[in-house]
Amino acid sequence: MNLQYTHNYLGVMNQYMYYTDTGSGDVALSFKSMPSDLGSLGMGLSYQTFKNTLMSFNYMYSQGSNSYNSNTLSANLSVNF
């Protein structure tokens, strides 16, 4: 289980994006303002076999100021050889 709180004291965040244009169409981007206060709650499940193969599944929900919210799902597989 994961619980965290973040506060941005400076109110400034730089975001950079790089891409290569394939010429196949238009690119439209929309950015929401980043929250100054952000709280997150996550939970996950991990399983490790006797041969050191590790599988994990995780979910995290985040909510913050400026009507910001985010849902994240992740799955990981790690194999030692």
C-alpha cells in the first residue's frame, strides 16, 4: 500500500516534450495546470516464484487542486537468468 502527499511550494514546473513528425497528420496537445497540492493512494499485489521470477500489479489514484485527478495501472514482470 502506498500513501503520499505532495505540495509544490514554488508553483513552477517545467515540462519538455520532443517528438518526430511523421507527416501523417496533425498533432493536438492539451495540458491541464499541475496541482499545487497532490494526494495519492496506491495498492498492489506482488508474487515471487522460487526461481526468482517476480510479477506485480499496481493501481494508484491521485487527486489534487485545480480539479486534477489521475488513475494509473501498471503490471511488471521480472525474470532473472
